[in-house]
Amino acid sequence: MRNAQVKKMALAGVLCAVAVVGSLLQFPVLGSQCAPVQHMVNVVCAVFLGPGWGVAVAFVASLLRNLFHLGSLMAFPGSMCGALLCGLVYWKMKNLPATLVAEVFGTGVIGGLAAYPVAKELMGLTPETYTAFVVPFLISTAAGSILAGALLTALKKSGALHSMQTALSH
């Protein structure tokens, strides 16, 4: 069992690094920085590690992105809400399309709404409405979910997905 935890921790570290380095590929949309690689990482975490690890990876990646000035405080609610919801959906259903939809809804809608108080109270921004971040978050998470869907579908077709999941559980 200890070996499986070490493997999961190593994968979590690699995925944190992918999310941080991937945040160099960000683009502005309506006052928000969209980082689709973080959302791809959320889905990959859901499939390989589960919801707890996914939230932890999202938190650490958001923290590092902020420390390196590659993101804003709004990275926390967006990435963590998406990671939790898609992790729970994959854990319960083992269904990739449902997991992708959960990531989009978790980050785009729930995270987008949760970003409003963060922007207003912690960042001193004055968004027009509490839904101000929903559209930019939806754009970012949709792009990242498409990337994740393509990656995981390719892994599934090659048989590597099952092999990797098995290796992480032993």
C-alpha cells in the first residue's frame, strides 16, 4: 500500500509541475487569465488520483503559480472547485465524458461564481456582477477539458490508461 501512495505522490508532483509550466500558455479573457493546462491537469488527476489528490494538486499548483506571478488569487476557486467536482464524478461513475462536463461546470460555473468575492474582497477589483468570471472560466476550462479528453481517449485506445491506473493501485 505504501508503494501505491509513493507513486500517487510522485504523479501529483509531476502534474503540479505540468500545471505551473503550462500556465505560461495563458491568455486574457474579460479580465481573467485563462490557463487551460490547469483544467487538463484537473481531469487527469480525477482519472488517476481521485478527488482528494486533485484538490491538493490544484491548490499547490495555484499557490506556485501565484508565487511565481503566473496567476492570480482567482486560480484557487476555479481550479479547486473543478478538481473536486470532476474527481467526485469520475470516482462515482468512471465515465470520461461526465468527468469532462463536471470539470467544465465545477470550474466554469461554481469556480466562476466563487471567484467574485475573491476578486472583490481580496484583490480589490470591482466586477460588474457576481457572474463576471463565469464566461472566462468556461472558456478556459472548456479548452483544458478538450485537451484532457483527447489525451485520455488516446491513452484508453492504446491500453495505457488501464495499465497506468493498475500500476497506481499496487
